[in-house]
Amino acid sequence: MVTARIRFSRRCSPHRVPTPISFGGASAIIEMLVPSRGDLIEILPALPSAWRSGSLRGIRVRGAAELDIEWSEGRLKACVIRAHLNGKRTIRYGSLVREITLLQGRTLRFTDRDP
């Protein structure tokens, strides 16, 4: 199901100390796909056209929530949100904006067809 795989070269100059890309590369990709600021969670705002289908599982976002996201043909198929704390959030996918109330321990499913 996961089609987006990332490979990084470990080759480096003999005069440099190798620094793993994992120090920030994964965070940058997640922030590109699921940025969150305050109570706003954006879903796939910068999905690369080369990643037509794929999924993310267990992504933690600001506001104590965890997301599983699946997309196909460049469009959101499903987003499952698990709340770790109660609170109100705003979910944005393209022009679709939805205000939701999260309850600790509960799961909410969101798709691109939700009103």
C-alpha cells in the first residue's frame, strides 16, 4: 500500500563526518503532507504528483491527535483521526474545511466527500 519510498545515499567525502538524513528528512516530508498549526490540521496540501497512491500511519499532529491517511490517484481516500485529548480542531483538505470536536480515546473518519 505504501508506494512512496525514499532512499538516501550514505556516501560522503572521506573528510566529512556522515550525518544521517533522518535528523530532519522524515519530519520535513510529514510536514509537507500533513502540516498542523494550532488547531488547524491540513490534509495533503503539498502531495507530489509522483506519489499518486500511498498512505501514512500513526502520524502525530499538534493538538494531541494521531492520523492514518490513505490517498489514491492523487486524492484523499480516507483519514482516520484518533484523539488523545478532548478539543476542537479544524480539518482542511483542499477547499473543504470541517470543524470537528475530538473526544479522548475516540476515532473519527474523514473523507473528501464529507460535508
